Amino acid sequence: MSAQHTIVIEQRTDGLTNNYIYSAVKTYLATRISTDGQQRLRVSSMDENEKMMVSMAEGEEMADVYDGAVFKW
């Protein structure tokens, strides 16, 4: 029995509706990103008046520790 598990958080719940959990994780990870650990970052904005959102580029990974458990994103 493996001590590792995979949790998939889909961006859309039914192909059309945004998944609230996906948005919450994306917001959380934006606060945890380190330029020391990430080779590539993605920067986006909804329009010219919005703040930029920094996120991991596709294929990038990062580790996060919560209450002694290691999460790989």
C-alpha cells in the first residue's frame, strides 16, 4: 500500500462551469511560488486594469508542507 495519493482538481466541473476549488488552489499557490524553486512562471491578467496573476507554468512542480504532510503541486 502506497503512502502517496494523487488528487486531481479539474478547472471545470462539467466542461463549462468553473470549479471553485480550482480557483481557490490557484490563488493559494500564487502566494507560495518562489522564484528560487521555479524555472518558468506564467503571468496573466484578465484585462489591462486588473492586477497580474503569477502562477506555475505547465509542467512545473513545487512542494508545499502543511501540518507535516508534503504536497506536490
